[in-house]
Amino acid sequence: GTGVPFSYPATAKAMTPEPVLLRRGKAFHQRVQADWLANASGGTVRLEHPVEVRHLPAGARHFRRGRIDVFVDPSGDFVTVVEIKATAWDRIKPANRRKLLASHRRQVMKYADTYIDRDELWVCAGVIYASPPRDLAMRSEIERYFEENALQIVWYDE
């Protein structure tokens, strides 16, 4: 959580070229984080902010480490938790759409719940996607899903 965009460590595997989609996703991730650093106000922006989340149900003593893509420190009793996803919605099979949405929701809510339960803070939580699907019905389905789950959604390129 230093405020500096995350850079991936050099390893022997780094000699193998990454798939184009992965490179594009990382570039998008870094672009969004740089925008938050340059433009956010009302708190301290922390990138790749570490957080311990409960691995098991409430009351459990087991925790896992997570890393929030963009975290804005408390402004009074309020924090912001944002995950960045370069999901190409037009390439997702209809049968897999809800499962992927649920995965994104669970991830961001795990982080948000930590601040709600542990620190008793209000949380604005959401996901930034690169762009919406071309199909308007699919876009409406995605936006409705987020609304029903009290999460913010942003289409970055709009």
C-alpha cells in the first residue's frame, strides 16, 4: 500500500512472453491506478493495499491475505475499496456470466466486509471494468447485478 503502482517481480518465468490478454490487462490496471493517484481527492490513495480477510465464517480465527487494487484511506468513518478488472464481456459465454459476476462480487465484498466488521467503517465498494459489452441487454444485466448487490460499477472508457 505505498501508492506506487504494483510491479511484478522478475523471475525465470519472466523470460516466457506473457499472453497478449494478460499484458493488456496489466496495462489497463496500471493506467487506472495512475489515474486514481493523479485525480482522487478526499483521502490517501493506496495501491495494492494489503488486507487480511476471514477465510472461514464470522468468528473464525483463520485469515488470508488479499490485496485491494485501489484503497482510499478513511475520510472520517468512510473508506473506498475498488477492484480493477479488464474483463472482455463480449467474450464471456452466457452460461459463465453470472459465475464471473459472483466471483468479482465475492472478492470486493470480502475486502469491504473487513472494514465494515472489524473497523466499523462505511465502505464504498465497486469494480472498474475497461469497457461495457456491446450487447445492451448484457450490459443491463451486469449493471442490475451490481445494483442488487449494493456495489458501484464503472465502465472506464466512458
